[in-house]
Amino acid sequence: MSFHLVYFIPILTNKEPQSYASCLIHKKTRAMSYYPDRINEHFLKPRNAGEVNGADAEGSAGSFLCGATLRLTLKIDEQRIRDAKFKATGCGFLIASASALTETIKELGLSRAATLPLSAVTDWFDEFPADRQHCARLCHEALNAALANYHNTAREEWTGDEALICTCFGVSEKTIERAIESQRCCTINEVTRACNAGGGCQSCHPLIVDILEDYWRTILVKSEK
């Protein structure tokens, strides 16, 4: 099945790009581009363009700087990304970055995906200009938003008797509180060592901080009485 993607690319002249125009690119179209070869390859034939059917998570990001937008959808099973697709409006660097990112994160565990460096995207390409790094960062923002969406939904749908805090390892609020009390934990790292909470994607770190602060505030109040 053929598809069309709408992008905005510079019209080339014998000097510098002078203006921008909307360009419909068919998957079999050959078009000149001012992009480096590897970028151009992913721009003209992006991997994973579209939307995941029955997605378990979605995340979006946008840039006021250039008006680009990106929407990422994920299929997740057993704490692992099984499929990833994107829809985007923006320049070739953004399209290529999203193409590379979705290829990279397939079959990655959620904790690994959450800590991917920017180079996981830019290293796909021989040339990635410094002034276009924001395109790769936009992809990371969309990925982080999708992972946060997944974990927040998991917490909301949790049917256990205790509040679920760490969805990566299934650690409840009471388990964390007991670990803090028994191990005298004062930091997130200490909580992670005690009960694994926070050792995955790290989206629960703010919640763990709240639990730590509440516990030690209560201890302080009791000691002052």
C-alpha cells in the first residue's frame, strides 16, 4: 500500500535555499535534497511512519522554534516496547530522527528506553549538524511523554489494595514505606537498593521523593513532641 507524507523542504537554487514550499513525496519519488545522504535516506523512506494499532502509550512533542510536531505511539508488552510508529510535521532532520528512534527502541525494555542518550539517534547518521540537535531532542521528549503516559495509565488501572508507585517492578507505596522504615532510606538510590522501586524508567522518582519526605517529616514531628 502506498502512502504520502507531507513535509516542508527548502527549494534549492544555485545559491542558498531561498524559500520553503509544501512538497508531497510519494514512496517511489526521487527528489533532490540538501540533506546529507543518510538523513535523506530516512527522510524519503522513513521507517515506521504511521500509528500503532491498539497502542498502549502515546506521547507528543512540539517546537515553538520551528513549528515542528511529533506524535509517537507504542505497543508495550511485558515491560518491553514491541512496536513503535510516528507521525510528524517538520523538516527532514526531524523525520529522519523519528525514523531512527523508532527503529532503535523496538524490543527495548522500558528502563533502557527511558535512559537512551541523544547519540542513540544521531549516531545513525554520518552527519548531524549541531544546529539541528533540537530535532533529535524533540524525539526524546515524545518518547519520554509516551513512557510517562504508559506508567500513569498503569497506576490508574491498578486494582491492588495498595497504591502502585513503580510500574516497572510492581512496587506499591506500602512496600516502599516499609523499606524506608526498615532500611532507614533517605534517598531514591537507597530505596531502589532496598526494594527495586525507581530502578527502571525512573518516572516514579517524584513519587518516591514525596514518600521519603512524608515519612521523615512525620518522624521529625514525632521527635519534637
